[in-house]
Amino acid sequence: MDNETLWRMVLSDLEQQVSKAVFQTLLSQTTLVSFDNQIVTIACRKPLLINLIEKRYYDLIKKIVDSYTKSDTRLVFTAKSFPHGEHAAGPLFTLKLPERIEVQRSVRLNPDYTFENFAVSSSNQMAYAAATAVANNPGSSYNPLFLYGGVGVGKTHLMQAVGHFVLNKNKNTRILSCTGEEFTNEIIEAISTKTTTGFKKKYRHLDMLLIDDIQFIAGKYGIQEEFFHTFNAIAQVKGQIILTSDRPPEEINKLEARLQSRFEGGLTIDIGPPDFELKTAILLIKAKQRGVNIPTELAKLITSNVDNIRKLEGVLLRIITESQTRGIPLDENLVRSVLGKVIKEAPKKNSIAPEKAIQAVAAYYNLKLSQIKGTRRDRVLALPRQVLYYILRSELGVPFMEIGELLGGRDHTTVLYGVRKINELLSTNEKIQQDVLGIKTKLFG
Ligand code: ADP
Ligand code: MG
């Protein structure tokens, strides 16, 4: 395989495993300079980004390169600027640029995330009331509206519902919806390409800005600074800002005081985990969206056997698919057979000692027990540890506190955060899905 082909394949694998924004702004800019003696030299069309890419994606890139080259390579990232003419794709890339900006500018709301499709119950009625108030009177009632809560409780859905509502009323409203991570990447990109004016134009002249998972900017002070100015510019002209987070502002570590007080100057609302009725209602809505009517009794049967909403959607999809591909009626038999498989696949919690899980995770990531249990804050250890928290909590049912104690007295909020993080990643990131599956297979056979 020649270098060009190799790199094309590596890039297409990377594209599957990272967010679109990361891929576009960072990874798609890389080129393979040489591959010699197991040393892979990588450059970037935007040399200023090279350190960031190395820091964040070394392991991922190496793993993919190794899988194609069947070797144990070492990656060298070079800031050597990319010589013109060396890449045949040159003009293509410049041609592509305006199109890319257009795509990023478009609003990007999930068409299903509307108020009509949102079921209300005690755990989310406050948040729902606030969101509808903001939708009816953007910029004047609560600014920002700050929604927080665990994974899958409907934060993103509710936030985007406001966007849909406002756009329906006036399609010229200037709305932008992005994640905290995308916002961050765009700032980095703007700084490195000296296009901060464009960035400001894009973000500071909005009627409504929706940022999902704002906790991502924790500890990134330069980004917080830019966000602070963006916030003020929008709020000054009565634009509305809505933010979601996995925890309340005061629990976001390393958040600048002035930002925290800005957040607290708006309305902060917590969305709790859904109860049984709400989960059933959500299931019925999801089924209806797929054009399937499920009798309430069947919906209840499903809900009482599956706990979290994302899993619930997965099970529903499976039931519908089995019914359609096998041409059998969607009835209690089918539901029971699918649930039976799902439940059988679910591990026997508590039957496995936590120590076994610690060993399995360490072995999977080639780490020593002392590394994974230790307290050294090393970048390469962070993810394996979070996966370990997740396995202990979600697969073995070990309480948060106990996990903290098992692992050398770690704070339980660190554990809680790690579990949430992996839960979140599991719905989007194939590498994590693979890792968790691999570890579970090792553990549960
Ligand atoms: P979060 O952002 O809090 O992690 P999401 O908004 O992504 O959660 O919701 C996860 C899934 O559950 C989505 O498909 C969403 O439509 C659905 N969902 C959550 N809460 C509700 C609700 N109250 N009514 C309808 N669907 C809901
Ligand atoms: Mg979300």
C-alpha cells in the first residue's frame, strides 16, 4: 500500500471515530510525510494545530496506523509547513472551503427534537415551563437558560425544541446550535488561521445561541474568555442564550468566577431522571415517530425491563426491525423474545468481583494494576480509568462511593463524572463501544 492510500484509509477510519467538527478542523488537515522504519511522520496543513493533534489523538492515530501496517509504529508530528504542490488535492481543498463554512453555519437541529415530541412529567416540568417561556419571549425572560442533568434526561431535546419553535415563528431568526466542544475547536481554528474576525461575526451577531454540554470549556481559560465576550455581545442586544451541562454551574470545576455569576444571573434548572410513566410515554412517542403503534401494555412491559432512555430506544429499534425484517406481528411474543435476548446479554451483576474488572480493564489497555489504581494524573490513564468506573458501576452495580474507595480513595464525584462521560461517549464513539464490548467479553465470556 502506498503512503497516499494508507493515509486515506487512516483518515476515513478517524472520521468514523471522532466528531465531525474535530475531523474537519483537525484531523482532515493532516498529511503523511513519510513512513520509514516504523516511523510515521505526520504534518498538518495548518502547522499551528500540530501540537494539539499530537496531544489529543496520538493514541488513536497510532492504533489505526498499526492496524493497517501490522507493526508497532512511532508517530512523529512535524510542524514543518506543508510544501505547496506536494498534494494534488490542493485546489480541491480551497474549493471545498466555502461549502464547509456554509454547512457549519446552518442551524443543525434534530428534526425530532420538538416540543410536540417532548413528554412532560414531574422530573422535567420546570425545565419544560422555562423552555416554553423562553421560546415565547426569547432574550427577555431568562438569560441564559441553563439546563443540567444526567445523560439521556432530555436536555438536548428541550434546548433544540426552543430553536425549532423560534424558527417556526420566524425563519429568519439567526440561531446557532453547537456543542461546547465544537465551539472550542472553532475558536482554536480561528486563532490558528487568523480568522477571529469571522468567528466574532458568526457568533456575536446572533438572536439565539444554543450550546450543548458547556461543561466542556471547564479549565480552558482562553475559550472561556471568548465565550464571555460572545455571551455579553449577544445578551446586550437581547439575544437568547441556552446552555446545557451535565452538572450545575457551581459544580463545573475551573470555571471563571465571572462566567459562573453570568450563568447564575439567568435561570438554572435541573432535569431529573424520568420515572416509569415518563419513560413509557417517551417510548410511545419514539414508536410513533417511526410509524409504529405500540399498545400501552407492551410499552410498559418494555419500560419495566430496560432502565435508561438511550437503551430503551435501542430495544425499541430492535423490536421494530425484527418485526419488519421477519414479517411477524409486533406483539407480546416478539417483545418477550427481544427482551429475553437483551436481558440474557446483560451481565449477571454482582457475580463478579470488582478486582476481576480492574484486572480486565488494565489488561485490555496494557496497563499495570498500579497504574490504573494509582492517582497519577496522566493523560493516557484518564480514559481507561473512566471505562473502569463505568464497568464497575454500570455492569457490576458497585456504588459510586465504593468505587472511589476501591481505587485508592478517589472522590466519588470524579467517579460519577467518569461514568457519565463514558455513557455519553458510548452513544457516539465507536472506539469506546469496541473497548467496552471487548472488556465485557473478557469479563463475562
Ligand atoms: P441529554 O441531552 O439530556 O443527554 P437527550 O436530549 O439527548 O438527553 O435525550 C435522549 C433521548 O431521549 C432523545 O432521543 C430524546 O428525544 C429522548 N427524550 C428524553 N427526554 C424526553 C422527553 N421528555 N420526551 C420525549 N423524548 C425524550
Ligand atoms: Mg445531550
